[in-house]
Amino acid sequence: MSSFPRNVLVTGATGFIGAHVVDELLRRGHKVRAATRSEEKGKLLKNARTSYNDQLEIFQIKDFSNAVSFKDAVEQVDGIIHVASPFDYSVQDNENQLVKPAIAGVQAVMEAAAANPGVKRVVITSSFASVLDVNRKSPPHFTYTSADWNPLSYEESIDKDTSAVVAYRGSKKFAELEAWNFVKKHNPTFDLVTLCPPMTFGPICHPVTKIADLNESNNTLWKVASGQDLPVARVPFWVDVRDLAVAHVEALLRPEVGGKRFTVASPDKFSYSKVADIVSGEFDWGEKRVTKGKRQEIDESHDLDGETAGTELGVRYRSFRQTVKDFIEQAAGLEQQERK
């Protein structure tokens, strides 16, 4: 099992999730080709991992939507973890800035992988957004699983009146579908695994030098710790980025999970009131700084199956308290550095 595979291409390697995936692979002795659009961020990623110089290669790909761009990137690799995907809630054109680029990125990876018979498996980071049905309500109580798909249509997701949040859900759904349809149509030598995580929190290990550059989900946690009004959680489901990284690597290495889709989620639900409580209790400055606001109750009307991924991928989920504590401690240190 440990030899399946050994040389891995990771896209989006300088991002929040991708950098943790890179580190998990490096710790296990794999050679990693880290693909990034930004040469500067690639250098920062490499320079922060000098003990892995022989295992880590930075590979700049300026256009993630073109299979030709991936031709050299997939040479001599036997596994691919595709994390990169457009994410920007300030877009003006849903189709051309979110949906089409996400689909094109998956197409490019799949086509390049298919041209290299050495690739054994492709793992794609999808999202709970491709699972969620916002119109599905209880009672009765229900549980989302990997068998569920967001019913959002392509036309709805690209409509100019559709919010960027909804368009993002469409981008994840149709990009993932593109991957599954590619395998079905072309029957390549590799197999496919997709992961559909919900909100992802936890400490950062990608190139970030200031609070303003935090990824969206962690930035929301920091807003709570900074005394801003509590945001409303769209869903009560989440996963620690370190647990998600383990899931990615196990999805790559376990032969028996080929062809499967997983929802990777902690059984420990969250609300931003819970974040406020944790920050207040864990940090000396927390009680004075955090705005508790109106109490948010955790939605218990439905669940998300993370147990299957836990069992089949060997993921042991961290507690929400530990995740919040680890990140806030790190972010507070970053804030102190900025003030110097």
C-alpha cells in the first residue's frame, strides 16, 4: 500500500488546504511536485521546508485551465491531488469567473493525467457545496451522505442574479461532475476519488504574512476573536484542515477506495457562539475582546456523514475546541508581529 503512489503532484499547493496536503505527503516520505500560479508563493513554501529540499519541487503553472500547461507537471508522477479551484465572492461574472474556470481546471488535470499512463490515481477536492440541497428541510431528521448531490442547475448557478455564494456551489458541483463524467467516458488507466468537505478551519502552514491574507473560513473565526458581530453559520458542519489533509493522502494511497466519493466532516458541530465561548475560555484576553451577541443555537435538524470517511480513510477527527484554540493562538501571534 505504501508504494501506491510515491511521486505526487499537488495543485493549489500554496493554499490553505493544499499546503497541509503537501506537508502530510512530505512527512510520509513522498516526493511532491507542488503546483502553484505564483512563483513568489512557491518560493516561500519551499524556503519554509528546507529539511525536505530533496522531496519538494515547486512547479509554476500560470494557466490551470489548459491541459498543455499540465503536460510537464504530470511527467514522472504516479498520483495527483487536485486542490486548486477558484474562490472569490466578489466576482461580477459567475460563469466566466467561477463556474467555467473550475470545470476547465478539472478538465485540464484529467486530460493531462490520461496522457500519462504512470498515473494511478487522481484525488479531487470537491466540497459539501456539491452535496448540499438548501431546500431540503426536516422533519424528518436526515443525514447527508456522499450519495447526495446539490440539485442546483447550471443555468441557476450562472444567472447574473444569482449570488456568488450560490454560484460557488455550482462551480464545485459541475467541476466534480466533470471529473466523474471524464472517467466514465474515457476509462483512463487511473481511478478517481473525490472529497467533499464542509467548512474547513485550523492552523495555517501556507505563505501568509498578515491577518488580511487569511483564508475565508479562518478569517471568520478571527473576526469572532476580534470582537466583531457573530456571523451566521450557513451549515453546522466543519472539518479540521489537518484531518482533511490526512483524508486526501489516505484517499490517494488506499487501493480499495478507488472510485469512491467521501464527505469528510467532524461529528462535533459548530456555531460562532461556540467559537466565542472557546476564545473567551482559552485566552486571557478573550473575555474582554469577544462580543458574545445573541446566542446561536446549533442546528441539530440534520447531519453530515463523516463516519464513513473516518472508517475507510482512517481519519481521527479533532475536537472543535482544539481546532479553534490552535488557529486563534497562531493568528494572535501573527497580529502581534504586525503591530511591532
